[in-house]
Amino acid sequence: MTGLKLTNIKKSYGKTDVIHGVDLEVQKGEFIVFVGPSGCGKSTLLRMIAGLESITDGDLEISGERVNDLPAAMRGIAMVFQTYALYPHMTVYDNMAFGMRIAKADKAEIEKRVTDAADMLQLTPYLDRLPKALSGGQRQRVAIGRAIVRNPTVFLFDEPLSNLDAALRVATRIEIANLKEGLPDTTMVYVTHDQVEAMTLADRIVVLSAGLIEQVGTPLELYNKPANTFVAKFIGSPAMNISKAKLSKAGDSSVLALPNGNSFEVPISSAAGLEGQDLEWGVRPEDMLICQDNDTELLSGSVMFIESLGEVTLLHIDCGGEDSVVAKLPGIADVKKGDQISLTAPADKLHVFDNKGVSFLYL
């Protein structure tokens, strides 16, 4: 059953278009994450779903009902913001119960929902405390609990972890993942710029750029089969390395001609008509290997910076192009700054894009 549906949704501020016709269907109980760079429109899109921004054009449906002109309070949604926005003079219990009291809900129902939400979020010992007596993570959990008690059809999160330190982010992320399991019938839409949050929480990720959807898919679909170079560079940390090449031969054993004069056989299955054209190929830093005897060299250059992280080593290599190349090697690599290094990768780990960078040639 469809929980949320966006059909050709557009948003303009005067003559400036910021959302350019978004189509998206979210199933009931699905956890969707919007990601993209600053200014891509992800928070604007979330606020349009919430009813906090008007829709210039298109249709928004929640549980099959068109809600374009329905006030925010009547859409059956609850929203958790980046800031906690708790009432400082109210206890945790009163903060969570306030919305239901305003709606004149039954006292017993308020008690049940607040205690159930507190149990779910491990807030029961703190119900009599004021917000100033809580940590940042606990305050954010109270804000989430305040939304849960409304029993929403759609749960919206607008970068709820961005104000927390690293340790609290991890702990609260786990709690949100558990929340998803505890509310299987509630559709959730989550906005973040942190791809770790997106990859660990999402059933599907929506990658946005300049008010348009670039790709929708499961986290591993986006990681393994990015639709274009934008998604390839955005999903994954460090970003995918992208370089130029030509397809010198197309067929069952297609051949990439590299700028360094080497050729690399790749199992491209859909390269008809692209023979001889300028293309782009990409490889993820974790798939790069230092060349051994008889390996085909993909890239070579001088090591200009080393990040030794213990479990992995990141090598930043100047290959003479505009951008440095990053190789992510396991463990502690025996490499020094200034060393000349040659890199390769398994053929099935290469990603090949057309000359516009928008059509992925599936391997």
C-alpha cells in the first residue's frame, strides 16, 4: 500500500525554480532517506510534505488522499527538527504530552502513549526531569518521543542528528533504527547530508541534486550501480575516482583505452554505438590495488598525502590530472610521501559512463 506519493511536485520562489518536478512513491512502512549536497532541495521537499511550504505545482498524496491544500495539523504527520525545540519549563513527560493535551485527548490515552514512547526510547527514568538536566542525545529522543505519541501516518526527520557529537550520533542512529522496527506501519522520510546515516537507516535512498532526483534505490544498489557520475561521487567515502578513457572495442570483450596508453578489458554488456567515443570510468578507492607483476596499470603518480587510520591507509596520489586519486588500502601501508606508485583494480570493479556522465553502462 502506498503511504506517500509525489507526482510532478514543483516549487518556485517568484521566478526562481528550486524543485523541478519530483516523482516519488513511498510504500507504507518504508524508511526513505533524502540525501544530496547543500541547496539541493531535500529540506524544502520535506517541508512541502509536512505542509510547512506550499506546493507550486503537482500532487502530494498521503495514504491515497490528496493533501496539497490540507493544513499541516490535519495531514497525519509528525516532524522532528534539527533543533530539539523543547519547552524548557516543562518536564519530559509534559513535553511529550503537550500536543495531545492541546488536541484534548483522553487523559488515559495520553498516559499510555507517553509511557509506551518513553519505554521505546529508554526515557522512562527521565520523565520528571526538565530539558536542561538532559544530554543532547536525550533531548533529541524527547523530541522524537513527542512526535511518536501523535501516532502519525508519516514521520518526518530533518537532519535530527546534526547537532550531536560523534558518539551521540552513533547511539541515536541506532535508536532511530530500532524505532523503525518498533513502528513497522509508519512511513518515515529522513533528510540528512551524512551518507553513513543514509546507508545504515534507509530502505531506499533518494539522491537529489539541484531540485531533481538523480537516482532512487537501496543503499547497495546506489553503491554498486550508480546511475551517473554525480551519484558515483556522492555515495561512498572517499568518493569514487573518475577518469577519462575511450572505448576502443565494443562487444563481449570490450576494451577501454586509458590515457596512459594501456588497455583494459572490461565486461561491458551494453556498449553498442559507443566504440571510439570519449567515456569516463570510475573505481572506488577501496577497490584499488598496488600493481604487482603482470597487472595492467590503471593509474600512476606520486603520493602527496597519507592518512594512516590503523585499519586502513588512505593514499592521495597526484596523477597529473585536475583531481588527486585516492586509494584505500587495508591495514598500514608501507608507503612514504613522494613515492611513485602504480595502481590497478579488478575489471569487474570498474564503472563506465558515457561522455555526458549520466548513463551508466552496466557491467
